[in-house]
Amino acid sequence: MGVFGGVQVITILCSVIRTKLVAVWIGPVGIGLFGLYNTAIDMINNISNLGIRSSSVRDISIEAEHGSVRRVAEIIAVVRRWTWTLGCVAAFFTLAASSWLSRLTFGDGNHAIGFMILSVAVMFNALVNCEQSILQGTQRLRRLAQVGVWGALTGLAVSIPLFYFLREQSIVPSIIAYSAAVAFFSWRFRNKEYKDVEVSITLRDTALKGAGFVRLGFLMTLSSFLSLLSFYVFITYLNHRSGTEAVGYYQSGYTLINRYAALIFTAIGTEYYPRLARVCHSRLRTRLYVSQEINTALVVLVPIIALFLTLRQIVVSILYSADFHVIIPFISYASIGIVFQAISWCMAYVIIAKGRGRTYLVTESLSAVSGLALNIVFYEYAGLDGLGWAYAVWYVLYTIIVGVVYFCSFKDTLHRSTLQVSVYAVAATAVVVAVMHYGLWWVAAAVAAATVLIGILVLRKQLR
């Protein structure tokens, strides 16, 4: 958590600077273009990767724990073959379907060349997914951290002059630059410990040995695709309904709430997922790991949320500009959803660790459909502010969905302290949202200070 917490801080700072420069030099239209292009590319990457980035970590970590050096080298070779092949197919698809993607995303064919160029980014992402899954599965976390740090810093350094000189035309080149930087360092810090191990794997062996994680990954891909598709459908609807500027505001608020919080989850989960995969056969150890992870995530998140809400106007001004103050109600209401997101996220990993791909597909499908429906309904009735409530309600529903699987299907349980921490987290966040709504910032500041003190005391107790 310490290593990857630092990595995520650097990644967030680079993302903040990049977003700030786009907001100042290009404006909401630039943020909107970033969101539309990146969402389309992320959707293509999710489909083409077949979930191997996550599913292969499970197989690699199990082999690294219990298998021989030769078996680990074989599974690494299989992962590399699968990801590179799928990456080439995805890049060709992006190139060939560029006109269709442009019309689907923007309503015209004027951005087809942009998608043609972005086919290179798709190829780079395939390399990144491959090498990062190997590093995570073999527990080479320091190298994985170095990839994140150097990739983010280099991508930012290359993007700054592009933003300044090319303005709106810099969006596509900057996406390419960032992908190329991360790909370079993924290759530079790749796991080389098994390169001297001789393995002879035919195409048939590649298909057979990869069948397990590809099957699980395919179901995970469908799940991720539905989530991305629901987001893509909504921002496309929003673009046609209210224009690119509205997409820019929504993208800005969504990034603050979802993606920055997800970076914290990623920092914890990088080690949590492979560790959980090794013990998921034991209910006692699963209960221990999940309960501990929920407690840690909430204790870390609540002070961050409370401070963020107290300083929300300053934060938005620093990250974007005064023009983006319209997103403040949206991000305030949505903050409640982050608490439920942390709880559901920790339990959802159990489904993946157990290899229950179909169950995961069902839960994510229900989440995607409910999220899309809530967004459209709340936006129609309450505009941008309503999207904050939609986000909060969405993750309450998702926590219920995952909880039914965790408690009823798997018969797993949580420690009693986890319920207490969860109630505390929801109550503290709701209080800060309420008092800030009425302008009582000094009460919010007092609650934020209290949550910081509680967080420090709890973490110190856990470290003893």
C-alpha cells in the first residue's frame, strides 16, 4: 500500500496537471474530446484483451507460489503470445473501422483520422497489459511501480508542449505519447528472470494452456465491456442531448469521483487480488482478508473524502478552472457512492479470485444496466446535479448485488468490526455532504479533522 500509494500520488499529480492544462488551454471541449476518445479506445482494449490482464494474474500467481520455474516460464510465454496476437487484431480493427467509430462517437466522419492514429495506442496498450500482468502475478511489485511512475512522468513531459502549441489538435497525439511512454517502460522493466528457461510451446499448447485464463478473461471482458458500453452510451447520449461542453463537465466530475478513487483502490488491490486468489478456498482466510481490506480502504478513504468536500471549491479551481464550479453539487452527492464502491469492490474481488466468471458477468451486467438507467433518469429530472445522486444510488444497488453473491451464494461472512467501520464511513461522509450543502464549512472542517485523527489511530493500531 505504501509503494503503490506513492505511485498513485505521482500518477494523480500528472493527471491533474494534464487535465488542468487541457482545461485552461483548450477548455471544456478539450476535456470532452479526451473523454470521448479515451472511452472509445478503452472499450476496444477491453474487448480485444479478453480480460487476460486480470485473469492471467490469478494463474501466474498460483504457479509462482506452487509451480516449478519451468511451469512459470511456460505460462508467461502463453500470456505473451495471447496478448500480442489480440493486440494486433485490435489495432487492425481500430484502423479499419475508424470511420464507423467516428460516426458512432461524434455523429460524423470528421474524426476518422484520429481513430486511425489511435490504432497505434491500442497496440501499445496490449504490450502494457501483457508485461504488467506478468509483473503483478510474479509479485515484482517494485518494477510494476517503476513502470507507473516513469510512464506517467514521461507521458506528461511530452504532452505539455503538444497542448501548448497544438491546442485542440493535441488530443490524439497526447494520448499516443502517454501510451508509448508506458509501453516503453513496461518493456524496460519487464520480468527477465525466466528468459533463460527453455520452453517449447506449440500453437496447440498455447491454446490449451491459455484456455483457463482466457475463458475467465472472456467473461470478465464481457462484464467490463458492458460497463464501458453503458458509460459510452451515456456520454454519447449526453453529447447529442446537451453538447460536447456538457460531456466535458460530466467527464471532469466523473474523473474526480470515480477515477481518482479507483487509483486508491488499485494501489491496495495490486497486492490484494493475487494474495486473495491463493486463499479463496478457505472461508476463514477469505473472511479475514476481505474484512481487513474493507476496513483499510474505508479508513483511508473517509478522511480523503471529508477533506475533499471541505475544500471542494478550491480543489475544482486548482484542477480545472472557475468555469467548472457547476460540477460541485455533482461531485458532492456522488462522494457518498465512493464509500459503497469501496465495500462492494473488496467483495467483488472474491468472485474473480474463485474463478466464477459467469457470476461476475451477471453482477456487472446488472450494475451496468442500472447505472445507465439511473444516469439518464436523474439527468432528465435534475440535470448535472442529479448525476451525483445517480452515482450514489448506483453503488448502493451494486453493493446489494455483490453482497447477495458474497453472503448467500458463497456463504462467506465479514468481521463484526467491518459493519461498524462501514456505518461510520457512510455517516461521516453524509454529514460532511449535508453541512457543506448548507454552507457550514467549519462543521465540515471539524468532521474532516476528526476522520483524519481516527484514520491515523486505526492505521497505527493495524501496523503494530
